[in-house]
Amino acid sequence: MGMVKKKSEEKPKFRSIVHAVQAGIFVERMYRKSFHMVGLAYPEAVIVTLKDVDKWSFDVFSLNEASGEHSLKFMIYELFTRYDLINRFKIPVSCLIAFAEALEVGYSKHKNPYHNLIHAADVTQTVHYIMLHTGIMHWLTELEILAMVFAAAIHDYEHTGTTNNFHIQTRSDVAILYNDRSVLENHHVSAAYRLMQEEEMNVLVNLTKDDWRDLRNLVIEMVLSTDMSGHFQQIKNIRNSLQQPDGIDRAKTMSLILHAADISHPAKSWQLHHRWTMALMEEFFRQGDKEAELGLPFSPLCDRKSTMVAQSQIGFIDFIVEPTFSLLTDSTEKIIVPLIEEASKTETSSYGPSRRSNMKGTMNEGTYSPDYSLGSVDLKSFKNNLVDIIQQNKERWKELAAQGESDLHRNSEELVNTEEKHAETHS
Ligand code: CMP
Ligand code: MG
Ligand code: ZN
């Protein structure tokens, strides 16, 4: 009896979150009508750009413009609402908005071309896309979904625009504080948690002690695992665990999703990938300028005069991005395929068998509602889409590498400078 009761107590929680996202359009319409009085007012242009939030081709730069440079705040609010996290964890809306705004201030502190609030919004949306289209959101608990979105939003908070190695070499305060270990990543989590010690930003105020502790453990593990120096070990460990019969570690799988989202721009459309690459290179080059001033040797990719951008991108894609996404698709397949099989056997399952027969989605009060049920998950399309785009981007870099790199350097500086001027005139 005890077990039956426990199960029936747990199920509705699990169902509610899946249903909330399945009914995304409905929830969206509902909260826009009724809760926006106390919540966040969406400008029309923001509503338009967020219509693509479930797509791989989502343009975070458009959202950033439409929102007056507040893409992170809107992304956080949108996803907390869609996943019903505000209700489930009794998050005071005013705290959520104040916290999101404070995150934006921290992400803007060092005026970085790449590690800014747009990158945080991008990674958060990409995590959402992966959870949705691999079906992993059906496997995660509500607390784990909160951990995923939260960790993505804070994962580079107050990034200094310089690398861990630069902090270590210059013996910066944070390097001393964290003993040269994952210096930036430790700071991102610590500083974000410090914000929540202010009552008006304490989004986690109503979590139970257990939930608060579990969430913190997950967030720390996930953000620390975005340190690229742990990349190869992380990939190796998860690859090995896939061979074990019961080898799936929930926190490690979640960390892989965040890490993949963090390095996902080479798998996005060329226009997005090229823009992100130029921004990152300019950030690296500014570090190189500082290194030259300090008489330190250039870090890799930081010398604006000699860095081979196109070549390095091909290397980054071949050695880092492709193996990461290949592991991501293999891991999610191992988790989700048995769940889909199980759901298809159980008629009264929470995975929406009735929706499965309607793979193309439904019309709801004249609005198209996409089908987000487990049965509609198409892992092959998810994988093929990524493989195709990565391949196309590699071809583009190969063409550019063949043309010679000189034009590219000038472009990186010009592109970022033009964007900065644009941002200044708009602020
Ligand atoms: P960060 O976002 O903190 O974590 C992932 C890191 O990967 C990122 O910082 C960069 O240092 C690195 N990175 C991301 N994209 C590229 C790229 N296209 N080329 C080289 N390094 C990259
Ligand atoms: Mg980082
Ligand atoms: Zn990042």
C-alpha cells in the first residue's frame, strides 16, 4: 500500500511538467493574458521571436534586439513558465525577474564580445531544445529540469573575458581564491548563489531543504563540468559507462547536455556560427593584447596576427564538437528508446498515446500546437540535422582556409567593433 501511495503521489508531479510543455502554446497564451499583470510584460517583437524557441534555428540575436538587449531575462522567464517551474517550486515572480536582471548585469560587467548575456541565453535555449527534442525532458524529474535551465542561465556569470589559464598566469584574485582549479567555473556558481542570498533575489526560497541541497549539488557538478580542461576525461568516462549494463549517471548525463549546448554554435546555421566564432576570436585576441602588454607568451588562438581562424575551427569541430554530439545522441538514445518502447506498451501511460497517433500536432483554438509527447520524439532527425549542419560549416571553413586567412582577421575586429558601436547607440 505504501508503495502504491508513493507512486501515485509522485506521478502527478511528473505528469504536470510534461503536460505543461506539451501544452506550451496554451500555457503561453494563458499566462500572457492573466499573469503578466504581475509578471514580465512581453513586447510584441519578443513574442514574435520567441515563437521559434523550440527550434534549432532559433535566432538569439534577434531576441536580444527585440528585447532591448534583455535576451537572457526573457529566455529565463519564458522557460521557467513553459516548464511550469514558477508554480511547481513556488518561485516568487518578482524574485525571478530581479535575479534574471542581476544575472544580465553580471554578464555585462566585462563587456565581452562572446561571454555575455546573449551567450547565456543561447546556451539556455539550446539546453531547452535538447531536452525537448531528444525526449530527455520525459526522463528528468522536475527538480532536474529546474537544475538544467538554472545551470545554463548562470554557467558563465561574471565571465571576465579571459581564460582560466590567464587567471592562473596573472595570479588573479579568483585564481588565488580557487587554487587554480576551474577558476572561472567556480566563480560562476559561487557568485550566482551569492546573489540569491539577497532576499529579493532568492528564487529558491520555497524549496524544501532536500530539494535545495539536491539542486545545488546538480548545479555545481554541471557548471564545473563546463571547464574545457575536463572535456576529454568527461567524454571518456561517459563513453565507458555506456558499455556498462546499468551505467547511466543522471548528473553526468545532465552535465553532458550543458557541455554540448555550451559548444553548440559550430552545429548551428553558418550565419549564427560565423558570428559566434568572430566574437570569440575577438575576445581571445583581446586577451592576447593583454598578454603582449604583460610580457606573457600568447595563449593558443590569442595572437591576432598569426591565428589561423578557419583551420582552428575545423580542428575544434573535428576533435571537440563532433565527438561530443555523437556521445550526446548515443547517450540519449540509450535512455529514451526503452522509455518509448515501454510507453507504447502501456495504454494508460503518461506519455500521451492519443497524441502519438497525431504526430503532426493539433489545432487548438486556431493556434498550431506542436506535439511534444515522447512518442513524437524523432532521434534520427535530431541527429541527422546536427550532422548535416556541422558538415556544411566545416566545408565553409575549408573554403575560407583555402582562400587564405588574412581577410578573416580584419573581419573579426570590424564585426565586433561595429556591433559594439551599434550597442552603444542603442543604450
Ligand atoms: P565557455 O563558453 O566558457 O565554455 C566552452 C568553451 O569552449 C568556451 O568558453 C570557449 O573557450 C571554447 N569554445 C567554444 N566555441 C569555440 C570555438 N568555436 N573555437 C574554439 N573554442 C571554442
Ligand atoms: Mg564557461
Ligand atoms: Zn559558456
